[in-house]
Amino acid sequence: MKRLAYLDALRGIAALMVVFTHLYAPVIGHVWVLDYLIDPGKLGVLWFFMISGVVIPYSLKPVPDGARRFLISRFMRLYPAYWLSLVLFVLMLQLSGAPLPSWPQIVANLTMVQAALGFDDVVGLYWTLFIELVFYGLCLALFIAGKLYDLAFRARCSLVFLLAALAMSVARALTEHKLPVALPLALSLMFFGSVWRQWLLAEHSPALTRNLKMLFVAFAVLLPPTLIMAYSKDMGTGETWGRYCFTYAVAIVSFVLLTRSVRLNHPALVWLGAVSYSLYLLHPSMGMLSEFLLRGTDAPGLLVAMVATVLTLGAAHLCFRYIEHPFIQLGKRLNNRNAETQPVSV
């Protein structure tokens, strides 16, 4: 499938919402809409997850070396820019005089699966990348098992992960233990995105319609109790069940509308989508850099955030041009070279 400009634009908007939440919301202070109604950063992250569902399963091509090609392309796409963001963030901590993470924690973070290794994320937003890797692993497993292109099976996967989130939220409410309900919720939305993709491609079969209706009903019925039980008690990250419910509802409805009815494709938004991964990864470091540069100037917080935004846009452009794009191309060359050396079957 050719690149869809409106998906890139949606990525760009999602990245901006995360940047706004991290750089501007603390400056604005307590606003009822942001504190109790909607979380723009969470909304952006949920869009990211659903976009991954639309895109990732279909980057696994039904060719003999499809699994290996997928692993190479995903590694080149994710890790170089990620490693750069980790190094920059640690350098910014050093520059600002903030406490540094331990070397074991830094080394664990190099893997991107530090959560599974029992280490905290060096940068708070890395938690979403671990979920992405889990989704990649599931897609790869389904691909190998011959189930990835089974529409009904993917729809059932979305439902099963939604039910798992509900069960986990019940356990979280009863034990008051901070279970990662966000993981199965995200996976449910990702598999929903993979089903929704076929609607976007105008494959409006009765089976597709039936599965989509099932998922929409499941979200409407199961998401509210899941979010209420999981996030009715603040466990340290400002959980507010009402805001979670509204944000998830807006995320799903707006994603459907913005991919089906109101498709944005302005060149500026498409460009933001192209650099969105770097934008997402680098804005915490650029936020610290702007504070360092303006330290001692009594600059208002809004100005610091605006400087951080400009630095982030510049850094994201450079990272995409000199890190992301070259390594993506390297992955393609490696895959093409390996394909050329494959023996020809007779």
C-alpha cells in the first residue's frame, strides 16, 4: 500500500499533542479541562498506537524471508534515533546537574525492553516503545503461524486484549497494585487499527462490517468499567478515571473520523508526521536544553517552552535527515542485498 498522507499528518498532530503536554501544560498550570476532562498527550499516544495497527502488520510481506526483512527494517527504523535520544537525555541531565541514572539502568534502556528487565525508563515516554515492540513480536508470531492476515482472528485478538485489560483492572482495583493495564489496552487498539485498515481500503465485506461492529460495541461496553476500576485511585501519575474515559472515547472516535471522513494532508502536517518519531524522542532533552540556555535570565515559562519547541523541531529535522533516513535506507539495502543472494527455486 502506498503511503497515506493523512496518516502522516495524524502522526504529526499526535506528536505535537505530546509535546504540548510535556512542555506547555506545566507552564499553564492547573486547568480543569486538562486536569479532569482530556489528556492531549494520552490522546496523541493512543493515535500512535492505532496508526501502528494500521501500518505494522502489513509491513510483514508474505515472502520467504519476510520475517527477517521485517526485523531488519524495524531495527533500523527504531533503534538508531532511540539510542541518540538516550545519549542526549543523559548528557542534558549531566549538563543541568540533575541526578544521573545508574549504568545498569542506562545499559538496560539500550535494549528498549527495560521494563521487562525490571528497570525504569530513563525517559518517561519510553514506555510506549516497549508496547510497540510487544506488538511487533505478536505480529511476527502471527505471521509465522499464518494468522496475521486472518481478519476475524485479528478482531478476536483485539477483543481478547480488551478483556485482559478488564480482568487486570479488576485485579488492580482489588489489590491496589499498579498493574500495567495500559499494555493490553494499547494492544487492543493496535489490533483494532489493523482491522480498521481494511475499511480504509474500501474492503467493505459483510465479515469486516460484522467484526468492526463487534469491536465498537466491545469498546463502548468494556472500556468504561476497565478505566474506572483501573484509574479511580491515583497511583502516582495523576490518574483520573473520568479524564481517561473521555480521552479514550475521543481518541477512538476522532481516529475513525480523521482517517475516514476528514482526512488532513497539509504539507506542514505531513512533514511533522515524517519527523514525528524524532520529535517524540527528543523534546524532553530539548526542554532541558532550553532551560539551561535561559537559566538566570528570568525568562517566563512560556518563553522557555517556545524555545524548546523551536529546538525540538530543528533537532527532529536533523535527526530524521542524518540518522533516521540513512538507517532506513541502509535497512532497505540490506534487505535487497539479502534478497539478491537468495537461491532461486526451480
